Amino acid sequence: MQPVHRIQELAPDYTVVYESPDPGSVYAYSPGIAVLPSGRLVATLDLSGPGIGTVPGPKRTIEWGKLWFGKVLTSDDGGRTWDHRTDFPFMHARPFVAGDSLYVIGHCNDLVIMRSGDGGETWGEPCFLTEGQVWHQSACNVIYAKGNVYLVMERITLPGVKELRTHLMAPVLMRGDVRSDLTKRDAWTFASELTMSEALAGKENDLFGVPFFHEKDPRGAADVPPGQKGMYPRGWLETNVVQFTDNRHFFYDPSGRTFHLWMRANTGGTGYAAIAKAVEQEDGTIRTMLETAPSGKTMLFVPCPGGQMKFYILHDAVTGLYWLLSSQATDSMTRPDRLPPDRGSNPNNERHRLQLHFSRNCVDWCFAGLVAKTDSGKQARHYASMAISGGDLVILSRSGDERAASSHDGNLITFHRICNFRELVY
């Protein structure tokens, strides 16, 4: 029997932006989206998997022990059709506009960026912004303030480590003048670095239930109790940046120099994000630190629906609200050995329900609706990015259908549109 008040998905229908030629061996990741002043939509994505060597494209990069490369596509009809523009030899890319230029930034161990001066029609060669380092991110948000663009990339701080170890990741706020050539390293200011391991030093939060699962020894020692999969040490990753302009907000900075980092919290639990802040100093440098509550206590976690998975925060200047696109958790308290066979990893790693919230302050979130979902755990709708196009929200989702290899390794990048999204506010 169907419930009387069944939730209606906001954007269940979609256009396929990219489809894997071989779902069992070629996987589609990291969708990013931008809207140009002309209304053109720009999409980025990357590809990997054991079959990636058979897919036509540029020279590949080896990262995380696998081959990767990415694609740029554009749409001039509102997302109904997409034109392939170029490929690039790096991963975890996101498109953004600065001045009269369109950029795509990502990493190939080091940070890499490329530029288009004609709205994505043609592209210059990729340029490195760092040398001899290892970086990470996903297609998270970009904001603008004081004639600058601000975004976050994450450096893995332990030399020689080229794996996803979130406790060793330092979210680094990057500031670039929109009038500059942002393919040049000296056009950017990088904030100081802070890892969660450093943030947790000398602190514990036993009453908060973090970590939820036993932490694995990163050196590979077998220290996880029977019946559990364990988790890597607590960390943060996939960072969004927000700035609070409401002078009633506890985190408001009247000088305009404070930017908050809202991050996926790798804790084994669900429903909260990790936070820090990056503060511009008098000399122009940027210092990263933890936030302090009015009580004087240090803050590391805040409520965030879907904060256990990559999420996307978008500020709407028209309403002054923050919009959150994230994964909905439904059974994080189910024991790992009792999960359905189409679900992998620990129970907090659910990926097939994409949800939307709005908030005045990034702490109190109001449910706006279920964007899209599937009935199968491996047919994901997750790791999505969004942008505002007129009165609509346009969304790219890392998706899968019944042919997908797993919930993590999907075979589709899908485009969704929520028309008149501001009418969801109540």
C-alpha cells in the first residue's frame, strides 16, 4: 500500500551528459557545472577504471594508482543536448568563471588549471600551479568577494602518500584576483594548512560518538574487531567555502576577511559536517584555524544533512539563503553484515538518494525535497554539483543505472533541472 503523502521527486527525469562505453570497466566521476553570462552551461567530468585505456582521449595521468582523464562539454539549449569541447589529463575538475575567462581546475598529483577565452569553445594547455605535491578535492563550490574568486583544494601533507587519507588532508583556501591570469601561480594566494589530525591533537569527543567505527591503523595493522569493516582515521575532505554576510550570525565578520570551510566529515557517522575557517590577515596572507563557539569551546562539527558524503553548498543572492545538495542517509545504524548485497562499504556510505535543503545560516537546514532517487543501492544519484540558471537550479549527478559496476563506480553523468526552485522556500 502506497503512503497517502508520498514524496514526489523534484527532478527524477534527466538527460545523459556522458555514458560509459563499458560500465563494467570505465567509470564516470566528479561532475562539475557552471553557467556562463550568456546562459551557456559548462560541464566537466572525469573517467577512470580498468578499461580506461581503451577510451579515446588525451594522455592519461596516473593518480591513486589508476589512469584518469577528464572531459569538458557545453550546452546552449538548457541542458537538452551537450557538445564535447575538449579532454584534459587531470581529475577532480570544476569549471568556474573569472572576469572574461572560463577556467577548469583540478589535480594531477599537483594542482592543474586550464583556461578558455571564448566560453569553452577552445582551450589553452593545462598549467601546473604546484610542483612535487599531492592534492585532492571534488567539484565543490566557488564564491566571489571583493573582486576575488575563492575556492578550496586539499593537499595531502605526508610526503610519499598518494592515497585517500583524509586525516592527512589540509583544506587550502585559494584566492585569485578575477582580473588576473589564473593559470599563473603568482595570481593565487594559498591559505595556511591544517589537517584534522592536527586539529584533534590533545582533544577528544567521547560523548559525541566519534569515530563511530574503530579506526584502522593506517600502517595496515589488523586492529578492527570481528564483524566490523573499520574506517580510516577521522578526517575531512571535499570542502565548500561560505561567507556569512548577515550581521546577526555568530560567525559574521564585519571586516569581510573570514571564510568558513564546510567539509564532508569522515567519521563513520551521518548528519554532520566538519568546519574550519580561513581568515585573511593584514599582510594579505590567509590563516586557517578552527572556529570557536560563544562559550569559548572549540568547534569542529556542525549539523549537516548528508554531511557524511560529498555535498555542495550554493548561496543564492536573491533570497540570501544557502542551498545544500547532498546524499540522504536512511539506514546508517544497520550492521554492515546485514546490508543489502547492492550496498558496499559501511552503512553510512549510502549513495542513491539525492536531497535538497535550504538554510539561513548553514546550521539549521530545512528540507526542500528529494531531488532524485533509485530503488537500488548501486544505481547512485550522488556527488552532485549545482548552479543557478535564471529561476532554476541546474544539477549534474554522478549516477548509475542497472548496468553500473557499483554505487561508487557509476556509468552515467546525468543532468537534472529544478524549475522555480525558490518557490520551495517555506
